[in-house]
Amino acid sequence: MQRITLRDSRCLAYSWFGAPRPVAHESGAGVRTTAAAAAAPRGVLVHFHGFLSSRLEAALLDDDAKNLGLSVLAVDRPGHGGSTLNPAQTVGSMAEDVRELLDSLGLSSVYIQGASGGAPYACATAALLGDRAAGLLLVCPLMPTAGREEELQSGASPSNLRLARGARHHPWREWAMLHALRLLQRVPHGDLLLRLGGFSEEDRKVLAERPEAAAVLKSAVREGLAPGVAGALQDLQLFYVSPRAVDLPSLALPTHIWQGTLDSTTPPAMARAYARALPNATLHELEGEAHLSLPFRHNRAILGSLLA
């Protein structure tokens, strides 16, 4: 884990995965530039993790990113993992944090990926970066539901519907539930979230088939909840209560959206809504795949779509 200290004295934590990271250096004029490592000629992908997770989930991208020549820069949201909580957190403030990180690393152009609950933050960062964002990748994306609950949550599992209703009407219950999950994730067999988190039968099947990937997810959740649950509670408010903060039709960059038809965590209605709203989007819907099975089985194709 690496950290930078932001202008407001908070810390932002990040880790590198995939191909060797670019090397920042000072030019003769004293301006920071970036020379890409020879083994990573195809760019940097900024990864925004899912709900209750952390930068460590990007370890699932490591091998495929190496093969494609992508360096993956995975960032902890404030209040998750090693990043300091921001009491005034919004999707826009997270985008500002990431821009400051990219400036400090001398990165002038990046791809952006949002997985599940990372999608709103990825879109906000793409909007803020403008031409610095070379492409956008949304994987099983969550779309904020305020005012569109019936449309966007069609097909969601009962546990995810309860989570959304709790965020809107009973936030104290969400606080208690998240604290319980945090404690369970700290014990050796504390995988209740992965077992009972509203995942489909196909997701449970792939977790059993790939115990090493399940272990990565468990570690990512444990790290994400290590500092407490305040960051996760902020996520819930942004996902289910706050009005949408990004003008999606203004994002004209090339965008690829990947979605499984059996996903009951972020149901296909959300991906289809993103595809309608984003003017340069391509939607890839895979029959028979779900929230975890889709990236587990198709990461290389998903990452490769950015470079095609």
C-alpha cells in the first residue's frame, strides 16, 4: 500500500497491480512527466472498487492486466482501507482526490474502471478529467437509484432491496448490520457477506469453483471495513438517497459496459440505463453470468475491450 497526503491533510491509499507501473520523473524544466515502463506500453487503468471493498480487489485483475500490458492503479475510497474518511464525501470530491493523485504521479492520460458500486465514482472522475480520460469501463455497474427505484431495482435480490430501503428509511439499522459484518469479516471463517450478500446461485457456484478468487474478495472486504463503517454508510447514501450528481449524456468518451443477465446484485436494468444515457457506450450483456461470475470468467475480454 502507498499513500499520498492530499491538500486537506487527508491520506489517500492506493496500490499497483498488473504490468509494471509508469515511472514519473522530472523534466529539465522541472515539470513532472511520465515515462511508461517498457513492459506497460498500453496505459494505466484507474480502478474504483465495489461496495464494502477496497483497492485489494484489483488483485483479481493482476494476471490479465499483465498480459494486456495495463498497469492498474487501485484506490481506496475515503473511509475504506487506508484512506482517511472525508466527512463531506461526494462522488465529485472522490474525483477531485483521484485527480490530485494522478497529478502527483505525473499521469496525463488514464483509462477508468468502475466495478459495481465503484461505477458512480468512475463516471464522476471521467467527467472531471475530461480529455485526460481515454476510456471508461463499467463492470456490473450500480446506478444511483433516487427517484427511479422501481425502474433500476427491477430484478434485484430481496437482500439488496432491503439494503436500499434501509438506507432510505432506517440508516441506524444499516449501521448495526455493517458493524456486524465488519466483526464477522475479522474472524478466520468470516465469509458471511460472500455467502449471504444477495449474490445469485451462479455467483455462489463460481465462488466454490475458485477459492483463490473468493479469498481475494474476502481480504478486500476485510481491508475495506478495517477503519470502520462510516465510508460504507456514505456509499449507501450516495447509492440510494442522494440525487444523481453526474451528467451522463455529457460523457462522450469511449465506454464499455459489461453486465451478466443473472446479476441480482446490480441488476441488468442499471447497465441498460447507463447504456442509454452515455452517448458513446457499448453494452456487452453475457447470458448466464452474474455479479461475480462475469468478471471472474471474463476479465481479459473486459479489460481488452478498452484497448480494441
